[in-house]
Amino acid sequence: MKTNDNKLSDGSKTPEQTIVIKTELILPAMANLMNSLQGGQMMHFMDIAGALTCRKHAGYEVATVAVDKIEFRHPVQVGEVITITSKLIWVGRTSMKVKINAVSENLKSGETKMTNTAFFTYVALDDNGHPVSVPRLCPQTEEEKNAFNSEQRAYDAQKVTNADA
């Protein structure tokens, strides 16, 4: 059951409700000597999109705690536009994991390329900077359910490994 503010009645949200889309024109000041976007700049853009996704879900400030994986498939050239899409795939008690995709577009030719995929983890923080509980995530599609369950298994396995250390 949904309420007027697009939340489910218990305050939880669906992954679809957490999507953030960020678009950037790549300028020369963002480029390396090969005239393509610097990798660190792409990571910065992705981190902002991921943080906004988590803030949208949690309603709290967030901090990046891990970059689990980032793939650089194709360079993004100066003058191209990148569209970064961020979506929650898993939520724990205070932490959230986001999948982030970046697509470049050459506005002259119309060609698009999937340039990057990444997974970032954030923790929600209260006004004093302490971790705070976040709403549940309610996956709807089979793909969302599979991603959530896979991340839950990885989280549970990591807890067991850390307990053994």
C-alpha cells in the first residue's frame, strides 16, 4: 500500500523509488592528457549520485564506506555527455549498497556507450555523525530480488568471516 508521498505504508521504498539520474557535460578541465575524462572525476560523479540515492531513501546524511567495484569500459571524451544512473540494490540496518551505471553520449553522432559500472556502500548518519537505522528496501522485480538476496548473502558471509578473525 502506497501513501501520497510515494513511500509504502511502513516508510520503506522500492528500488525504483530510489533512482537518481545525474547528467554532466565533459569539459577540458575534467580531462587527462588523452583528452578523456579523468577516472577520479568519474568516481566523484558516481559518488555524488550514489549518495543522493541513499539520502533520498534514508532521509539522512550519508558517508561513503566502500567502493566494492568500479569498471572502466570505455573512455569518455571531452565534449561528450555522461548520464549516471544510481539505484539501491540492498539495505541493511544502517548501510545501503548502490549500483551505479554511466553511459556516455556523443551529441554529434548520437552514439552511446556504457562506460562504467560501480557498486558503492554508504552508511546513514544522524545529526551527530552516528549511524542511524534506515527504512527497508522492498524489491519488486525478479532482478531486484535476486540482487538484494545476493548482497544479503555476501553481507552475511562477511559477518561470519569478521567474527572468525
